[in-house]
Amino acid sequence: MDDLYDEFGNFIGEAESDEDASSAGQAADAYVYDDEAQDDEAANDQQLMEIDDEGPSNAVVLHEDKQYYPTASQVYGEDVEILVQEEDTQSLAQPIIAPVVKKKFTVQEADLPRVRFEREFMTDLMNFPEQIRNVAVAGHLHHGKTAFMDMLVLETHDIQDQLDKKRGKKRDEQLRYTDVHILERERGLSIKSAPMSLVLQSTKGKSHLFNMIDTPGHVNFVDEVASSLRLADGVVLVVDVVEGVQINTEQIIKHAVLEGLALTLVINKMDRLILELKLPPADAYFKLKHVIEEVNTVIENTIPGQGEKRRISPEKGNVAFACSSMRWCFTLQSFAKMYADSYPGVNAADFSLRLWGDVFFNPRSRKFTRKGVEEGSKRSFVNFVLEPIYKLYSHTLSESPEGLKEKLAALGIHLKPSQYKTDAKELLRLVCEQFFGPANGFVDMIVQHIPSPLEGAKRMLDRYYTGPLDSKTAAAMEACDQDGPLVVHVTKLFNSSDAKAFHSFGRVLSGTARPVQSVRVLGEGYTLEDEEDMVVATITDTWIAESRYNVPTSGVPAGNWVLLGGVDNSIVKTATLVAPKLPEDEDAYIFRPIKHFFESVFKVAVEPINPSELPKMLDGLRKINKSYPLVTTKVEESGEHVILGTGELYMDCVLHDLRRLYAEMELKVSDPVTRFCETVVETSAIKCYALTPNKKNKLTMVAEPLDPGIAEDIESGKVSIKDPVRKVGKFFEENYGYDLLASRNIWAFGPDDMGPNILQNDTLPSDVNQTLLKSVRDTIRQGFSWATREGPLCEEPIRNTKFRVMDVSLAPEAIFRGGGQIIPTSRRACYSSFLMASPRLMEPVYSCSMIGPADAVSSLYTVLARRRGHVLQDGPIAGTPLYSVKGLIPVIDSFGFETDLRIHTQGQATVSLVFDRWSIVPGDPLDKDIKLRPLEPASAQATARDFVLKTRRRKGLAEDVTISKFLEPDLFRSLKESGILDG
């Protein structure tokens, strides 16, 4: 009997038959211990009976006899936790005391890996901002950013022995050192930004500290890119030489240029020109030139007329050529140095200037000319750079080991005999590694073209700091003063390996971040007037972030990136950490929230399958909000919990994290829908007035569409309502031809300070008492803000609309014109004037970009046409057999589009969907003559009506929009009688 259970009561015996089970159940009854027996035992101190092991198994122990049997605590000891359970409450497969399971959701190094530099040296370098570079590695999906980081990691980390242990398929797998999330490993693409701090040497042997951050390339995760670019002083743009500039590359260039970031280019996957496209060296030069010009064209289009000074070009030294899979990278300058090392008479700097452009080398006269004057003369880049690489590849791949050994020895490359027998890919990598050496040219390029934190601090302050620039704190930040007051700008939260807590990642702008240091955490909503969004927290740890491992440190000085523990509780997206007391008791100011170049328009509703798990889901949603920079979670009026994201893959990752990492529960997820907006296309038919509930005040308004471009200017921050009245007025006068009076009377943008709607005071001083009007200005503004946040059609935000206050009559007594009277009346006046101005529904539209072979193009036309989409342009990608097609598709019709296209093209086409614009949905949303039948698609002109009714149903609103709800009854009656309103 004893050997069937272990000491914890877990069943370890053989499986029993039914008869055995029933007898075992009776036997178990004989050994039921009760805790109450301890009390009985204390009462009468009797000798315990000896139990006969051989006794009858079906003996029944009476309750009063239990005192003669040992209690559980006497058998197992006082320090053992004892569970007394009734029979059959738990299956035998489930242990009574379950082992402690430590959940792990990220790939992490068990110990700090060996590195080829002293870590003390790295921490010392942190004290010298001139030697530091903060860089973001960005580019399109699968253009080789993570592989490029791997190249630098292998150069600095001694982990080759770990890779050599891998066998079979795993040996060929890419290292992906900066992909640590389990989903990133499974899907083969980066989802989160991953920072790495590395010590790299330039060609002169000088060491620099590179704080680099590897960003995702998929268009859905551009929010991670925007968060990373905020902390960096420059961008390394990685472009695949075959695909060239793609849609995400374009977005990143635009964002970097507008944010004033230094730009350098790495043309990656150079081996594809040789092995895949098999282009001759002369054609390969033109392909490379074409890629560089594509980048320059995007720069020029972003800032017309100023592109020349931001131009990138190999002879400037801000373009590098690389093949991350073979682990080599060079610039013209570093390649010229290789020649200078072999031929002492060559001046590397002068030679590098002749290696690009229309410069030809004439072999007989050994001179460089602008045109090829001799027979056999070639472009210098082709002659000195491309041909040697082509030869190196072709000899390594085609020659016998003996012949290859001779050729390589002439180049000073010596391999072990066993290495000649390895497979072609490994052999080629070993040869390239010795031929090109470490990525010193890349280091030179970054040091030369990307400013240090000391030089980049001014740009950060000018663009993002909300405080005065003449304060002592600002001066300390500009000087990267590590002894100044602590200021840290946090833009990213990384979860710990068990996903229970978050670490805050930011840039130290002034002072030194140390553990056990008290700081004020200022959220995005913090202002001097409203200090609610502020908490005091203590930094528990400071680490140097290295993706797979974190290096604990006693402090991180200004100019560096830091990973902080203990301050994440009140941070949602971004925050500014400041010392509890600033010099001379200065006020604390925040850094502006991140301006994303994308909008969250993809929407799903979630609810727990088990309703009692709702608090668990809400906690998970809070963590999701912290983890993804652009995700928005909110509760609708109907009570459903909505998640807004950028696209399908993004939402898939969010829901995976919610289910597995943060909430560990099963969810019901609705079908995806999208956000809408409401707008008007005409001026209100009449002046619409609204009376306050006490009938003592009257507001009259008119709604009209905004001029094209105003909404975009407000959203991009070209004009701010917080600017002085004169400045705002001047902007509208100069750019949109507003008269002086109108432009100076703009009261608000709505629903918030960067909202795409305008509230304008159009009353005449002769008609309205201006003193009284000023007293209700703020309450009218609040009503306008409320109205534009939830429009009358289906409670979606209003966009592109100007509301003009035409007339206001107010009660002279202040008590009769309080907020409770004016705010709802202002909202009603906005709604009625809006509904009288031909309201329309707006939907978000994705820009769709596809790459694939020529025969995949027709499939895209077919699939787009079925989804209300259309193609804008198509054409071949220069120097390749691939085609690029661009088109537009409404977001609501894009669900499953990618899968559909892949099926139609047998997986040959890749497609990227990027939010492009808001567009008006065809049809009148208020047309009651349209009859919509269930389960039948709406006709083109009924689309808007269909969307409005379905959205209202989903939100639990009344079936139809009635203008009578917002108009004053007597006005409604007179309009009906005059025939302006029907039915």
C-alpha cells in the first residue's frame, strides 16, 4: 500500500481496475487523518496504538478512535504543508502540491557571455560623450537589419563555440541575436526594438561606444521605430540592393529627415547581385547607383529644395556596402585603405574620391579620366571594387581546394586544411571574413556622419523639450553634464523574461541614473497647471541593455541609454524622469509625446470566455498598452473592450501576448472592424440655434468643411493653438487666405489641441457683449470638444470641419450661464449645424505596396477590384525580374487581403499595407430611402448608410440618426413646414 503514493500524497502506483479502485477507496477511508485529532490528543495523553500493516484493508476507523492514530503533522513533521482532501476531488494525474513553474517568454543568456572587450572599459567609455554614438538601425522587412546586428555581435562577442555546437538544420539557422521574444523566433521577423551597446573600433584602432537599437521592418510595427528614433541621434538605413527603397524605407527616411536626424545608408545583400541576379560588374554598378538615387529622391521630395545638403553618396562616406550573411561591410574609404595597406604609395583618402561616379581607370596609362579614353578602360568602382569581389566569390565557389589555397595565399588568406572541406557557404564566409576583416569602415562612417550625444542634445531640446531653453536644467542637458540634475526621457517599456514586470528604457540627458535613487515620474499629461500625472518612484536597478542579457551597473551617466527597474508602474507610453529637486527650484517640464507616422485604425473587441476573469483581462490590457507604443485600449458605451492597432499582424501579436504573456486566459475576439470619422461637405443650410435647459441663453452655429490641408497641418504640428494668437492668425492668413478678423478669432482645435477641427468666433462686437462672451468661452469650447470627439452619426470622431459661432445671447447673471447650462447646449448646437451641412462618413484607406514576379501583377488587380480597391501604378524594379505595384484599399475591406493575395500568387508576392489617408465613403449616411436587406452586400451608393447603421447597432445606439433630437422643437417644426426637412 505504501509504495503506491509518494511522500506528498501523489499517486505513483500502477493504473487500477474498477474493482481494485473501489477496494482502494475503502482502504483510503481507513487512513483518513483529521486535524481535529490534535485537539483530542492534547486532552487525553494516551499511548498511541501501533498500526498493524498486515491488518484488514477495509477496516472502518471510528471518529472517537482517530486519537489512537498518528496525525499527519506527526508523520511528516511540523514544517511540511499538509492538505487534507476528500476522495476524488483531484485527478490522479494532477499532483496535490504542484511544482513551482517559472515561466519564460524571452530568449536570455544564462550568464553574461564572453566579450572581446573589457566590460569595465565599456562603462568607462560612458563617461566620454564625444566617444559615444546613439544609433537606430532601420529599414524595410527582411532587408537584413537583424543579420547586420548579428555581424556586429559576432565581432564583439565570443559566442562562436555556442554556434559550433549546433547540428543539422539548426546550424544553418540565422543567429537573430536581437530577436528575443518567442513570437519573433517562431515567425522569423522582429516585432520589438532591441537595444545593444557594443564597443567597436575604427580603422585607426580607436574605440567607440555604439548604443544601437535594432528596429522591426514590418510596416505594422513602425510605432517601435518612432519610439527608437526619439532616443537616437542618427539612423543607419538598411536597404536590400535587389528590392531597393520600399514603402517602409520611404516612411523611415521621411520621418528621419523631418525629425532632423542624421542619415547613413547600408546597401545590404550585395551577394544577391553576384549569385542570384548574376549581373555583370558594370551593370551591378548602375543597380547600386539606382538604389542610392532612390533614397536621395525621397529625401528631396520630403524637403523640396533642401535635399542637396542631406544628400547621401559613397564619396561623402555616408554609404556602406555590406553582405550581412557573409559578415562583411566596407565603405569606399575602408576599401581604399585595403589598397593603401597593400601598396604603400597609395593615398587612401585621394584614392577613395576616385572610386565612385563617372571616373574611369585607363590600364595602359594608369590614369583616371572623366571618360574612358583607352580600350579596356572601366569605371574605377567596377575595376577596383566590384571585380575583385566577383573574382573572390567565383574562385572560392568553383576552384578545387589546392588551386584555391594558392589563390588565397596570394591575398594573404590562410585557412586550416579542414576548412577547405566545409560546405560552400561556410567556406565563402571564412574567406570573406579574412579578406574584408572587421566592420571598421562602418564605424568610421557612423563616427563621421552621426553626431555624438553632446552634439545631438541641442536638437533633442529644440524639438521635443517643452520647457524654457535658458534654464539651468536645459543648460545641463545641452552640455550632457553627468553631475547635473537627473533628467531621463523614457520612450519604451520592455517586459522582464517572466512578463510579470516592465523595465523602462530611456536616454539620460543630464545627471547620472543610479540605483536606489528617488525620482519624479512625469507622464504625458503632466503640465505645471495640472500636476496630476506625476508620481515619485525609486529606481531599483540600472542596467546596460543588451537584448539577451542586461549588464547591471552602479550608474549610467548623461548621453547614454539606460534600462531602469522600479519606475514603470505609472508609465503608459512615454515619460520624463526628473530629480525630486531641480537647481534653484526650477519647474519640471516634460519631453513631448512621440509623433507617430501611422494611425491605429484596426479595431477588435475582446471579452473573457469566463466572465469572472474580467479583472485579469483588464490587467492584461493595461500591460498590452505599456508594451506596444501605438496600441489603444478603450471601453465603448456598450461596455465592450476595444483594442485599436495598426494592422492584422500587429493585432495578432497583441492578442497572443494578451492570451499567453500577460493574462494567461482564453478570450472571445470579435471580427475586426475599423475606426470611422464623420465630416461635412457643404455649409449648414440654416443657422442652427440651441437654447440652454433654463431657456435663458441661446447659441447659434454654422458648420462648414475646412480647406484641404488644414487638418494635416494641425495634426503634424505646423500650427498649434497654444502659440500666441498673432502667430496662429498669421499662419492662417499666409497659408489659407483667412482675413485678419477670422484668423485671430480661432478659439480652439478639437477634440484636443491637435485635433483636425476648428472652433471660430464669428460674432460681431456690435451684436454680442464681448465681456459676457469671454466668460463662457471655455465652456463653449468644452462642448465643441465633446461634440467633435463623438459625432452624431455613429459616435465616431468628427474630422475636417469648422464650427462658426454666429450669435450668442446670454443671461446677464453668471449663475444662469454656468458650465452645466452651456456645455451640453454648445454640443447640441454643433450637432444640429453638423447634421444640416450634408454630413458624410469617412473611412481610413491603406496604401498597398506589392513586390512579386510579373505574373503576380494581374492577381493583385483582381483581388483589389473585389475589395473596393484600385491600382495607382505598377512597373518593374530596375535590374531585377521583380515588379512593384502600388494601390489603395479601404481598411474595412483589407481583412484577409494578404492571405487572399498569397493564395492567388502561390505565395510569390509580398504585400505591405500602410495607413494612407481618410477618404469619404460613397453615399449619404442619412438617406432613409435606402433599403438594406440582411446578408446582402450594400450597393456602392448605400455603403455609407450601411456602415452607419451597423456601427450604431454594434455600439448599442438607437437604430437611426434623428435631427429632431438636436434641433429646438419650434425650429424643427418651422423647417418641416417649409419643406427643408422631410419626414
